[in-house]
Amino acid sequence: MSLQRRFILFLVVFLLSFPCYYSLPGKPNFNIVSKRIDKVGRSLASVKTVNVNHYGAKGDGSDATKAFKKAWKTACSSRGSILVVPKNKNYLLKPITFEGPCKFSITVQIHGTVRASGDRSAYRNDMTRWLVFENVHNLAVEGGGTINGNGKIWWENSCKVNDSLPSKDAPTALTFYNCKNLVVKNLKIKNAQKMHVSFEKCVGVQALDLKITAPEDSPNTDGIHVTSTQNIRISSSVIGTGDDCISIVNGSRKVLATGITCGPGHGISIGSLGSGNSEAHVSDITVNVATLLGTTNGVRIKTWQGGSGSASNIKFQNIKMHNVDNPIIIDQKYCDQDEPCKSQSRAVQVKNVLYQNIKGTSSSNEAIKLVCSDKFPCREIVFQGIDIQVGGKAAAKAVCNSNNAKVTEKGDVSPSCTT
């Protein structure tokens, strides 16, 4: 007998036998109780378990794309369902979109391994995405299993690895697009073709207990990418890739990252913003409690010349750095292209940024570097409780131009922008 049915039986016996009911004026209305118990029973019974193996998936490494599509169709059309990817099984998937809206809330439990097809021609209809959850509300994806992007073939054909090759796009391993009330937890995501996880136009997201890994030299393999997303909490996760551990870009606000271990990689970045003279806005971003290990940047804000908009209300707090290059950097003249970027007067405004209780070691002499715009200087930058040294011994430097970086220091700050 299931735990739920035992509980219901206990409740019935309890209500029928409790003497206080008989001492109350009038007779207790057991019909109401029965109706409520019946409702609970129907609710529990209505949760449908959908196992991908029952729809033709073998779990032996063979192509399971069709089976997953059939299983999703059943789960999404059910009134409350759990789609199960069994443990100790290996499923090969071509690009696939799990599309909503679904009839009710839905949970995807990945216990086994889902592996991307290594056939690049399978992506000819869309070279940018592999696994996609789109327009799904009240969704949980969990289970302790592994999502493997099988990215090596894509890295080898990247112009960033071989500059004789033309620039081509590559798929993001796991994309959540226009999802609301979303939980993604307890997953291992590795070797993405490009970005590992992307939250796009989502609202109300919890991403926790994720382990995201790729080789340090794998190109553009951001761990978690946040774009046009609001109210997202990223917590208790370990990320080590070939690019930003977390990247937060245009349209994102109310973002919290906490309990993050980052490295290797390019650190935790806001941006890039304003590329191609575009307008970009991010606000209310907090990174609180993080450890960065041997990353090429620590906490970074990067914007292109010629852009517009703002990056505001940003907090970097309680962060430990270990042998990090560029531990604290604002770069309003970011340029990630072969040709030198032209000097432009417009810029994305960076303002109201707090760096608090950041300690550790830098692998470069410049622990703080503020490269700010002449026309749109960095404003309301506050340093409080900063202690970063070179290799734990020598004093580090801060490179800050007081003409285009308006800095306030509180308490002990080393290195200092104001001395």
C-alpha cells in the first residue's frame, strides 16, 4: 500500500473515531470529510508516470528522439505528470523541443544519461539549440542524471580553435524559453556544444544543485546564461567551463546567484551589453557568496562602445578569489572581434555597483581595473572591505581613472582606487 493511501486510510479512521466529534452540538458532517478525502485521493491518483522506455526508447545509446517526443506528448496532455528517464540508461537525442503549454504541472526526472547526437547535419534546421523546453509553465527538471552535449566535434570546428575556419554557430545544450515557475535542480550538465544552460524570457526560476563542466579550452561554453529573464535564483552550483560560469545579459533583472563555485572559466559576468550599437538594460543583480578558482576574470561588467542603456543596482558580495586574473573589472570598451573596435562616444551606463567583502589572490598585478567611458562615466561605484593581493604576498594595483570612474571607498580597501 502506498504512503499516500495509508495516510488517507489513517485520516478516515481518525475522523470517525475521535470522541470530540461526538461531544460537539449536532452531528458532524462526515459527508464533507468524505468529499475532501475523495478529492485528495483523485488528485493523487491523477498524477501520471510516463516512462520513456514504454514509448520505444531502449536506453542502449541508440536514437531515442521519437520515443521522447511521444512520451512528452502524453505527459504534457495529462493532468499532472512525471516523465521519467530511467537510471543506468543512455539515450541519444537529436535536436528536440518539448513544447507547451501543458495541461497541468509537469516534472521531468532525468536519472540516466541523455547524450547529444554527434551528427552535425541533424542540426541543419536549427544550429543554435539542442534540448528546448518552450512555453512550459510549472515545470521541474531534476533527477541527478547527466545531460551530455557531446561538444568535442563542435569545438574542433570552431573558428576560435582554428582561425582558418569560418565563423559558425553551435547549439546551446539546454534552453528554457518563455517558461514560468520553473525549477531546474540536481543535474550534471557537461560538454555542451556551446552554452550549457540558457534561460530566455523566463519568469520565476530556481536553478540549484547543478554541476556544469567542460574543458577549460572549450570555446563559448558558458555555464548558465540569463537573458530577458526576471526573478531568477541560481544557487549551490559548481561550474567550470571554457567561458563565463554565469553570464547575465540584456533584459534581465532581479537575478540572484548565491553559493557558486566557479572555475575554470572566465568568471561571473554581466554582459556583454550593447553590441552592434544596441540598447541594453540589466538591473537588480546580486552575486552573494561565491568562490572563484583560477579564472581569467573574477566579477566583470562588460559593455561595447556605441551601445546605450544601463547596467544598474548591482551587488558583488562575500566573494573569495584564488589566483584569479582580473578579479574586479568594469570594461566599457569591451571588444571581442578580430578587427580593433572603433572609438565611439555612446556607451551603456554603468551605475550603482557595490563590491563588498571580496578577498583573495590575483594572478596579475592589477586586481581592480575600471575602464570606463569618457562621455558616460561609471557612477556610484562603491568598494567596501576589499583585500586582494598578488599571490598572497605582494600588494596588487588598482587602475581607475577618477575622471571617468566615480568611486567611493568604505573601510579597508586594498588595492585602493583613491590613493
